[in-house]
Amino acid sequence: MKRRPLIAGNWKMYKTVPETLAYIETFKPLVAGVEDRDIMLAPPFTSLDAAERALEGSNIALGAQNCHYADEGAFTGEISPRMLADIGVTYVILGHSERRHLFGESNELIRKKVESVLRYELIPILCIGETLEEREAGKTLSVLESQLKEGLAGFSAEDLKNLVIAYEPVWAIGTGKTATPEQAQEAHAFCRKILAEMFGEDFSERTRILYGGSVKPENVVGLMARPDIDGALVGGASLKPDSFAKIVNFGRME
Ligand code: PEP
């Protein structure tokens, strides 16, 4: 099945509001007219509202990098899915490896966040991936299986109809080391098999699985050529409009 590619940029903790607006002004014309793939930008929370206004009417969707699971409450420093929905966010990245490893997020907490995001009809991008230690110990597939099974426990295929998965090997994030297209394809095919076991073949065939980990204009074409790689979640190379636009336009500009 042909799945519509999604190229998503995760800015992490980079860019002020003026920097966000300058980026969007440069980026929009570089991807104008792109209709055969989805594009998403996830700026930091402080830039979301300004970005939403600047992106209005464009082909670029807005994403958030995280959220709390509650609608509101005494959770100092947190942002709720209700707040994100209110300002026009479409996607929410959940369980990014930096959240898992630097902020101690568990599969159970991430599952609660998935549930909260779905309540507001936001699209979860659930990130999974093994560390270098886990890969070297031969545990890659079992780590992916438990992240999927625990992060998506208790949902139906209907609940998760817009779900996006991002396979991001931790050893490839921000390190300049990309998984080879073969390594990524193997992990993606395995995730698709687990999704089929959990939610059925149709669901698994429809669900987009993005690759993330040092994606650049130079390696995106090789990755996207693999049958189970449906897009990219891009960190560092999404911070410059020209490099992110080259990734978005993969296969179109050569
Ligand atoms: C990410 O932050 O999700 C990511 C993949 O980062 P980078 O592209 O910089 O490796």
C-alpha cells in the first residue's frame, strides 16, 4: 500500500519567536506547491501560537514536541493537550528519546499522553527506538516490541486511526550516525508486524512509520526508497529552512 509520506521537523529547544517567524517566511516558498506529502514543523511551546498564525493557509502543519496527560491542573511548567488543540496544533510528538532518557518518561506515562492527545483529536507521533547498548546486546526488536505494546495498550484500531510511529534509534539521534537503510527497513518491517498483531493487517498497512536519526538531504532518498519507511522525523537538519526544504523535496529536485 502507498502511504502518504510525512516529513516532520522537531526543533527541540531552539528558536525564539522572531527566529521562528524568519524561518517560516523563508521556508514557506521553498515547499509551496508540495501536495503529495505532508509537512510538519514542531517549534518550542513559546513559538507555537506565532507559528500557527504564520503557517495559516499553507501546506505546513503545526506540531508540539510533548504535552502533559491531564487537561488542566496543578502541574507547574506543563502544557496540556487542551491548550495545544486550542491554538491549532495538529500533531504531538510523544515519547521522544530525549523525554524517555533525560526526563525519565516510561511507556506507561507515554500511553497516558497518547490517550490524552486522542481525546482532543490531535495526532500522536509515538517515538520508539533502542539505545546503542540495547542494539549491541541483540535487544533491538524486543525493545521496539515492548515500547509499542506498552505505549499502545488498551486502544482500538479505531482510536489510533491517525497514529504515526517514529522509529528513532537513540544512537543515531543528533550523533551524525544514521541507521543504514537496511537497518531502518528491518526495524520498520518488524514494527509493522507488531502493529498487525495488535490491531490487524489493515491498520498496520495504513499506519505511517517515520525514520528519525541524523536524516539529512544527502541520506533521505536512500531511506525513503525502502518499502516500510514512510517519512522522516528530522531534528538538527530541520533547523535551517534550506536543508529542511531539501529533505521535504526529496526525489523532486535532483
Ligand atoms: C530527533 O530529534 O527526533 C532527531 C532525529 O534528531 P536528529 O535529526 O538531529 O538526529
